[in-house]
Amino acid sequence: MNPIKKRKIRQRIQQATDEAFWDLMNTAHTKAYQLGQKHIREAMECTAGISKKQVAAVLAKAEEICTQWDGLTVTSITVEDTELKELR
């Protein structure tokens, strides 16, 4: 990302209302979580000895941990969700 684009993003965040700022942060958290899921899936898929069935089982267990153990939704991770987990 070039410096001009970075500056425009910073300015957009500075001008945002509180609600808009937290919406942006929640969107960033969700995208980061989804990118992490993608990396894990791709790493398993290109590792010799791991079958597609095992990949699916690991991803299903990860989703179960996210939703049932941590009480999060995979489609929307919020700042509050992640902060509460760190402070416990």
C-alpha cells in the first residue's frame, strides 16, 4: 500500500463517527480472522499426508471451538469479542 492510500485511510478513520469507527474495526477483525482460516486451510491442503477428509474435520472442529467454546460467530468477529477473551 502506498503512502497516499495509507494517509487517505487514516483520514477516513479520523473523520469517522464512533459507530463508524467501531464498524470499521469489527470489519477488520472479521477479515483478519477469515484470512487466518484461509491460511490454515491452504497449509493443510498442501501438506503431504493430510487427506481432504482430515482437512474438513479440522476446519469443522475450529468452527465448533469458535462458535460453541468462545461464543463467536464465524461471519462476524468484533473488537469486544476478542478483547473479552484476552482480559479473562
